[in-house]
Amino acid sequence: MVADPAVPGGDRTLSRARTATLVSLASGMAATLLLPAVGLSREPDPWRVTAGAAGLGAFAVVLAVALRTAVTPASSDRSRRRLRSAYAAVAVLGVPLVAPVAVGVWPTWAWLGAAVVGGVPLLAPFRWVAPTLVAALAVAGAVAGLSGTSVARSLLVTGLGGLGVAAVTGFQVWFWELLVQAGQGRAAQARLAAAQERLRFAGDVHDLLGHHLTVIALKAELAARLAPTDPERAGREAGEAQRLAATALTELRRTVHGYRRVDLVEQLTAVGEVLRSSGVRCTVVPPAGELPPEAATQLAAVLREAGTNVLRHSRAGWCRIEIIQEDDVARMTVTNDGVTGRAAPDRHSHGLLGLADRLAGVGGQLRTRSVDGVFTVEATVPTAA
């Protein structure tokens, strides 16, 4: 799956939504610009036609950039400020260039004023529509009054047309921003889950080493005090400290490599709850019986990585986690409808490739496949002693 660099956490679904929003906005604004363009066909003076076309063309170019900026959250505030200035400039420039076109025959600038008002939500908060509308109505009324045409008609065209287009445009921009915020929220939730797992691991290591190192320090201190008066007991205490150090090292290695006994059913419940809280319909089928500790530990590691991938690298609507035990093998499948593609794993994790090597070391196997947008992770581990 190729991410869209213009969209934070860009994925296929969000990219499609961005394209649909852009097409919808562009279609609406293009239809709005067609109405002032009608005045060009009704203007007999070629110089006025040329000037009007230049004014409409300049506004259309700036409007096209505004459309793209509206659906590009990565745009900087500085570029948006420059674009607002350019938008205001072409709107003002359109008054002397477009207002004389088809004067008395077609309210050309009144329609352009409606387009100006309708495009404001692309670049600014919706509250900016009101002052822009007031300014556009003032210009439309002045142009109509100076040209001797119907002022009421011009005000009606600019007022109702501008408000209608602004409402539709503003709603589409608002809905797109909601989609972006939802995507950012899911990405943040995935990062939080990974951070919580690292904190849990750090807490386990702290508890493990804190206890052993405290006892070792006391034993060593006692051995140092006893050495001058009771060498035999001091030697026993030193030997005990050495034994505790060896035990701590063994337990630390087991902790780092994930060889501790884990509650696989508890892990399944936790992953399922995290996915459901992220809006993924999750079905969990736990094993029929209790798996051996070694097999449970290996499958729990795969489960955590697969669950994190569903959150971080895909936009799944559903997920199914199933663990079955057949003969001397335990098999876990994690299936979802959001293809993860070749997204890079978190730099603090080993990823699926590292898990494949880990399972191979204990006689297991890890396979992944993607068919018709459905991604499956399948892990098998031996359960025989």
C-alpha cells in the first residue's frame, strides 16, 4: 500500500476520500464559474471580452490552488496566508476587468461575487464568509447602480448564490477535516499502544532487576564486613551473591526474549478491546484448551505485532483472530480487510520479519498473504514437549 505524502498517515482509503473531496469541490466551483463566463458570450466588445477572460482566468487559477490546499493538511500556515492574499487580490482585480462585461444584459460580476464568497471556506474559517459577503454585496450593488441595471437582481444573485456555494463548500471541507482527524487519532492510538507495551516491558525489567540487585548489594556489603572476622561466612555470603547475580541474568534473558509465562487469553482480550475501541469489528476465537507456556509466549508476541499492524499500517473495518490446536501444533490466524503492504515496522520493534526468525528458531513458522484486500498473518508453533 502506497501512502499519500500529502496526507498524514496517508493510506488507500484516505487517499480515495481526498480525491473524491477534491473532485466534488472542483466540480461545484467550476459550475459556479460557468455563470460569470456566460457574460463573455454576451459581450460584443472584444476588448471587454479579453479583459473579462483575463480576470476570470486569474481567479480560476488561484481558486484551483485553493482547492488543492484545502485537502492538503500538510500545507504551512505561511503558504495559506500568501494564498489568501492572492485570493483577495484577484477578487479585487476582477471588479474593473469583469464588471463591464455584458453590462445591462447579464449580471457578470454578481455571479463572480457569488463565486468569491463561495470559495472562502477553502482558505479560511467559515466565519470569514459574513464579512466577505457584505463586501461582495456592496460591490455588486455599486456595479448594478452605476450600470443602470437591477440592483435587487444583482444582490439576490450574489447573496443567495454566494451563501449557497459557501455552505456546500464549507460542509465538504469540514467533513474532510473530520476524516483527517480520525486518521490522525488512530495513528496516535497505535503509537500509544506501542508506548504502553514498552512501558510495561520497562516496568517488568525494573521490578526484576530492582529486587535482585538490592539483595545482591546487601549480600556483598555483609560479606565485606564479615571478611576480617568470619572469612568462612563471608565466603558463603559472597557465593550467595554470585548465585543471585546468575539467577538475575537468567531471568533477564528470559524477559528480553519473551520466554516468560504469559496469559494468552488475557492478551487476546486486550488486543480485541483495543481494536474495537478503534472502530474495528473484531472477532476473537480463543484456543479450546490451555496451550503450553512456550507456545503461548510465542503466539502472544505475534499477536501483539499483528494487532499493532492492524492499527498502524492499515485501515481495517473488521478483524478476526483465531487460535486452534491440532495434533502437536498450535495455529493462530489474524485476518483483516486492511492490507498493510510494505510499511516499515516501528524502529523499536523487530516486526514480522524478526518474528518469523524467532518462530523458526523453535520449530514454528510465520506466513503472511494478501488476497483481494484481505491480509492474513498465520503463525504455527509446536506444542509437543
